[in-house]
Amino acid sequence: MRFKVGGTSWIDIVTVKHNSIDKIQSRAFKGSSEEWQAVLTWAFLNHTPEERYSDSTKGIELVAAVLEERQITITIRQNVSGITVSFKLFH
């Protein structure tokens, strides 16, 4: 995923290889590895999930925080009826 921050050049934020998706699945995420993949591709690539995984992305939010000039933290979380569960933090 690439961002442009404050007029600077594009920077790579997150690189995830497909064969490592299971390794970064949060224990708090109760879905399958296919559902986790659907969440990641929806969140970072803006791909619409297949119909069978569409519930996996409901309430998913990405929260970004700039910690230092070139350091950003991205949190994937799910908001269900006002209760937020954080799934993964990327630095």
C-alpha cells in the first residue's frame, strides 16, 4: 500500500506476501484465513470481497496515526454496536 504524505514522494506503508497472511492473522479475529484475507484485501487494496465473505468486512475500520515524520501506524479494527475490537497493528 502506498501513501503520499504532505507533498513528499510516495512511500510504501505495508507489504504483505500472500504466503504470510496466516502468520499475521490476529488471535482476536474469529474468522477463517480466507475471511482474514478478504479483510486485508478490502482494507489495503480496496477490493470488494466475494459475496460469501462480505460479512467479514462489516464494521471494519482502518485507523492511521503518524508517530514520527516517516513512521505511520495502521490499526485494523472492527466496530460492532459501538464495541471496538482491534485485530492487527502495522508499523
